[in-house]
Amino acid sequence: MSKAKRRTSPSRSQPKQASRAKSPVQFEVLRKAMAWILGGCCFDSVVLHGNATYQPLQLIQVAIPWAWAEHPQLSEAYDSVRSTAILMFGDLPLPSYTGFIRALATCTERLRPVLRGHLQKLMIAVGGELVRIGGFFVLVVDGSRGKMPNTKSNEAAFSAATFGKSRSAKTRRRWRNKKRRTRKVVTGTPPQYWLTKLWHMGLKMPWAWKIGPSNSCERAHLLELLANCFIPENTLLVADAGFVGYEFLQSVKQAGHDFMIRVGANVHLVKNLGHARNHGDMVYLWPSKQMKAGQPPLLMRHLKMQGPRGEIHVLTSVLEKKRMPDKLASQVYRMRWGIELQFRTLKQTFGRGKLRSRNGKNAVAELEWSIFALWIIQLYAVKEQLEIESPPEKCSVAHAIQVFRELLRDPQRVVTSYAVLVHELRAAIIDDYTRTKPKRSRYRGHYKDLPTTDPPRIKRATREQQLRFRELNKSTV
């Protein structure tokens, strides 16, 4: 009888083990998701300082859930997330929040290019046909400011050092008690960061970004991103009216990329110059300073589109209509608005409208890993929704954020299966009902009925310009 009992006892425990395997806990589901995100990412090139007790992967395994957490204080978020990270990956170094945030602020500059390149490869592998639109790898660029606590460290790192020191500001300061003064004297503003972001139009998620002080130049940020980031071939950069200028556009062309830029009345163009005389939509950008210096003009294509508040004028470096038909150009530029929704998602939905760090270096690390954390959520959600042929524009990022945060709230809660995350993310789509009334409110006090920009000033080439153009062509031949 004893032998029979010994034989039957293992068989009785097998159903319990099978049922336990079918019902994992939430931290195991989260660990499986993190394994897909970080699997294959090699950090051997990341060199840490000699007395570091942690590895780069260990720091990332805590930083990403820490950025997902929704606690009002960063230290509370770390305390709650570290216990979950220990359940997922075992014992981890950096037991205190102070040590963690110092390590994160120190290593972010080294970890960013490696993790960013890995996520970019995942995007290309997941996206398939959506990676390119009309044969172009379309990236939208734009900038936005954000708030942070008003501390001395943040002011030193992000505020403009010359704010309030201009000639007009000094003059207004002398008018303080005079009636002719029409503007208030501004002594200072709270510190703000400037975020310039490259956003992938097809997959609706970030590609690269640059953080700087509140007075940063977004055009300089973009040129730095083009020089230091991986940009695929046949890339089309789409931007608003702030990204203009001869030197800037010339640098983009020299980097081997095409552009599509909205322009206004501050741009002066020339037509009927050289071999572009017989083409009605071909124009030149040739300021007098560059003309006298012997630099060649920029030949571009002028497109007109109908917007909600009037006509939109766009310049593109794609001259062939076969590569960029007017219909495709109009479609691409209208999709540019998605980057504004991306900024709103980061600030409002993800809760980074105002950073929580009171130290300048820690604030940069908080914002960097917040963008990484949101990017990972979007990438995982789009991956699952493409499996059911749901396009990225139907993805509800707010719902996807709540799915991941729910896993962090109760990490030891038992779920039905590992597929619970897949089912939840596939259901994270926006409402598909047909609207019977417009979404726009009836009263919009700050809305302008007139166009925001006037058309560019296009003039016929002068005799001097034609002569200099011929001389330039002779010298190049």
C-alpha cells in the first residue's frame, strides 16, 4: 500500500502544478513583457565608473517601472517599484532612492543611445509596411516647453541667463513709476525645459529627442539629432513654420535628407531663375547675403494646400511629382498634427505636464525615462494591435498606460493566464462610433478665424540675380 501511495502522490500534485502554471501572478506577466522589450539589447559598450555596484540592465529594469508609476512623489514611486522589480528580477543593488536617482542621472547619457537604437530596431521590425509612407521614412519634428519646480538648481540648468537683461527690458524697468509704461516689468519666469522631438508618422510614436533649456533653438537641436542619431535612407522631415532659414535647410540637404516645411510671409522666394523657369511650382531660396557670398540657391517645390483656416504654403525638396504627388504631400502634411497629440499624451495623459524633480540633473533623467517608458508602452500596444490588423492611429494610449499601471498596483495578484496583457492591449483602441455632432466646442475664445501665417513673398528674379546665377553655373562647370 505504501508503494501504491508513493506512486499516486506525484500524480495528485501534477494537476495543482498545471493549474498554478496556467494562473500566473501579475509581476510574472510584467516580467515577460519586459523580457520582450529588453531582450537582445547589449550594454557591453556602456562603461560605468569603477566603484559601481550595479549593471546597466539592472538600472533600466528599475527605471522603466519607476517612470510608469503614478505616485505623486518620486521617492514613493521608487519604494513601491523596487519591491516589484525584486520579484521580477531578483535582488537588485541601489536600495535607496538617493543612490538610484544619482546613478540614473549619471548613466542616462550613456544608456540613451543604446536603448534608443534597440527600440528603433524593434519599431522597424514590428511596423512592416507602416514604416514608410509613399516610399518615404517620414519623421515629424517639433518642440514644446514644459514646467518644473522653481528651485535654484532648476533655474541654473534651464532658465535663460540673459532673461530681463535686454535693452528694452532695462528701459521698461526705468519706466516703473511712469504713466507711459505699457507693459509690466517682468523680473523672471519659472524654469522650463525645451523638448525637441522626432516623431515617426507611420507608427505614431517617438523616434529621437533632445532636451535643453527654455531658450534652446529647435533647429540646432534637430541638426544635432540628425548628426548623432540613426536616420534611415530616403527620410522626409516634416516641420512647421519655425524650421526655416537658408543655412538650416542647406544643412538638412547636405545630411542627405528631404524636407517639407510650412512657410509664411517671413520667407522671401525667387522664381523664373535658371532651368526652373518653365515650372510654375519651382522656386528658389537665395538670400542676398548668400548670393553675394557666392553660395548656390536652394531649389524647392512650392505647394499650396487648403487648411481649416485658409491656404497653407509648403516648401519641399522633393522636386519630382512622381516621388511626391500633390495628394500624397497633402496627406503627409495633415498627419503632422499627430506630434501635437504626442506632446499632449506625455504632459497630460502620462502626467508629465510638470516635472517633480527639484534638481536639474535629476529633472533631465526624469524626463528622459518618462519618454522611454511611454515609448515602450506605445510600442508594445501597437505590436499587439497590428496582430489583429488594427492601425496605430486607433490605439488608445491612455488605456494602454492604465493596463501597465494596473500590473504595478498589485504585482502579486493572480490572473488567468499570461495572455491577459495581450487581450487588454488589443482592446486598448479608441471609440469607433460615428459622431453626429462636431467635437469642437461652440465657443472658442482663443480661436482665430484668419490664417495663422500669410503666404510667402515670391518675386521674379532680378537682373543681378540672373547674372550671378549664370556666373555661378560657369564656375561650377
